[in-house]
Amino acid sequence: MTQKPYGVDPPSLPKTLGVMDGVAIAASSTAATTSIGIGLGVTAGVVGLHLPAIMLLAFLPILGIAGAFSRLNRVEPNAGNGYVWVGRSLSPWLGFLVGWASIVATVAFLAYTTAVTGSAMIQLAGEAGLRTVAGLALDPGSTAQTTAVGVVVLVAVTLTAVTGVRSAARLQGGLLVFEYVVLLGFCGYGIVAGPHPFSLSWFDPFQIPSATALAQGLLLSVFCYWGFEAAFSVNEEVRDPRDASRAGTITLVTMLGLFVLGSVAFQRVLSEDELAGHGAEGLAFLGNRLADQPLAALPLVALMFSAVASLQAGVIPTARGMFAMSRDRTLGPVWSRVSARYGTPAIGTLLIGATAVVVATLSLVIPRLADMIMATVNAVGIVVALSYALIALAAAARFRGLLREDWREGIRAVVLPTLSALALLGLGGYLTWSFYTSTDHFEVSADNGWFLLLAPTVMIASGFLAAAWAKWVRRSPYFTTGQGTDADAPQLLATPN
């Protein structure tokens, strides 16, 4: 039965999207070009020349998580997805934590991507010969400069997201086509023409230097795959809920192919020191090694497009998740106000963008972009691993009866998600302990374990505080039933033309 926490039929969103719209949103959120252009260099600094191995290894638990998402979405499509599924199957407190973790992790990601976007634009300006503005030397490694430029872009894409998911999906689709053509062209050429010999040891995870390097490399790789579930955040706006599952699966498999292709290409073209030493400028460095200007600038343009698209794709699912939580009165009513003109949670979308601007500004406490990226990725990776694990356990709990009815389906629906959850929980726990024992003092530095633990600790602790407020102050019915408002509730506002 449809819940009515505000005493009226809860708001819903117009169903206008198809499977390819979901792919565009999920692929933009995963941002393969950004992950390859920046993430591979950062990961190589941890695991050395074993990028293909770590990408393949991380895909295994993520595949189990994707299966859990698809099966849960099949029986209960809801814009809140993990928040609703975990609340029903495990605990409302854990369900709220999953919803909250998605919000705070995406806001941190938006702040990180804002700086990455600014860095790409400053690098492009340098390639065009513009290296100073008003006497200020432009530095693509400066957090202050990259954030200032990126904030302008974040504001623009937030306004675009307000006008509707379909228009955003069309924009992202166009950007993706350009990105992938450039990415496939340069990586394919790099594999053929790279000066460094190919080695099967690149695919051997047992040659990674240490258990800590393996764990941190896996966490960084999980972060690279993170975002495929954005397809499920618009599952109330697709014409058929199965389209969201198809979009998520297509995106995930595509990302695997691109990440393995990119990692092999990078290691064929660049040495280990070059890979680890260029971090946020890795894709531009690869382009310059393979081509002369102006062709060498194309990977940088693709990186910029990827960052812009992922900014927009980050705003969209977060606003939808908060829409679902507001509908259940676990968050304030402002988040579930649907624009009569655009059919979107417009005010919520604007607030998400504004919050990301504030967090991006706070990140200026870390002056070097490379350090800010490392700190953000580690924090988000731990929180995402916890969230994924809880959703997988929710699927296992919900479909456990299949073990008695059909053992093959039971393995797919229960055993594989459980193993994936345990792997991610073990990974997060090991890294947490590793960071905690790596130092005896706190310091604002990407090399300080206590600093790396601060952000995920604040994210998770603030979730329990917000849950307590929702339960005892807002008196949300969600904490009594664990169930979210029906996705098929009658629509209050007219669907826009």
C-alpha cells in the first residue's frame, strides 16, 4: 500500500527514459575517461605495473553487486533503491545509512570532479599557449585554481540538470560518443605502437608488492567502477524497470573493457615512474607521447568532456535519492518538490550543486590536486564499499528462499552477493585498520592514515545522527516499517511537454 507521510499522495516523476538514456547517465557517472586519465596513474603509484590485474580482480565483487541491484530493482523499482531495499530487508537504520552514504559520497565526488574539470581546462589553456592570466601563472596542479574554474562548470551543469533528465541524457550521450572514439583510438594505437614490451605479469595479482598495496589498489579500482548504479537512480523515470537493469549491466561490462584496454595501453606507452608521476595529467601525457599537436590535445578534450558529464551525472542520481528519502519524511519536504515546468526535483538539484560548491571550497585545505584526489578517492572508496556490501546482503536476505526452491538461482541471488559483500567488507576493514596503525598523529596530508580515516568516519557518523533526527524529530514512518513510498504512486503534478 502506498504510504502518505505528508497526508497526500506522494510525488512521483514522469516516465520518459529508455535503456540508452540510462546507459548515458550511468556511463557518464562512472566516467571511464576520467578514471583512465587520472585513476590509472594514481592506482599505478600503489600497485605498480599490475593495472590490468587489479581492474579484473575488482570487477568480480562489483559483478556480484550489480546482480544484487538488478534483482532487487526487478521486484521493487524505487528512486531510493539501496535506501529502500536495505531498509526493508535488513534494518531502517542501515537503509538510511546507505541512502546517506550515497549522498555524502557523491557530494565529495562532485567536489573532486570539480577540481579535475578545472585542471583539464587549465591544461587545455596551456596547450593553446595561455599560461598566465592577469599576471597569475596557471597551474593545473593547484587545487585553488582548478576549483575556481571547475565551480563555474558545476554551476552550469547543475542548471542543465534542473531542466530534465532526458535533456541531460542527450547531452551526455553526445559527450560519450566523442570521449569513447578518442579513448579507443589513442589506447588502441598505444597498444600497437607503445615502446614497452607486453608482459603477462601485468595480469598477475600475486605479483603486487604487498597485501596493503593489493587492498588499496582494489579500493581505488572499486572507486573507478562506482557509478554504474546511477542507472537505477532513474528507475522511476524509465518506461520499463528492466531497462534500468539492462543499462546498469551494459555500463559495467563496457567499463571493464575500457579499463583493461586503457591499463594495457598506458603500460605499453609509459614507464612505471611516468605512470605514477603524472597523476591528474596522465591522459594528456599519453596523448603527447603518441601524437603531435593539435591531435595530442584530443585526449585532454575527452577528459574535460568526461569530467563535465560526470558532474552532471553526479547531481542527477543524488537529487533522485534525496527525492525518495524526502518522500518518506526521512529528509525535509524541500527535496521532494517537483517542478511543474520541468518535472524534476529542481530545488533539490540546485541545493545539491550548492552543497558541492561549498565542499569543493573546503577542499582547498589540501593545496596539491594530486593529494586531494588521493584523499577523496580513499574516503569515498571505503564508504562505497560499505554501501555496496549492505545492498548485496539485503538481496541475499530477501531472496534466501530461492536456495530451497532452485539452487542455481539461489547461488546467483544469495551466494554470489554474499561473497561480494564479505569481500568488500573485508577490504574496507583491512584498509581502515591499516590507515589507523600507519601513524601515531594527525596531519592534513594524503600520506597520513588518520587524516584518510577522518572523512569516511565523519560521513558514516553523520549518517547515524541524521537517522536519529529523522526517527525521533521528523517521526518518519520509514523507521517503523522499513519500507519506502511506492514508486508507482499517483503523480501530483502534470507531466511537462
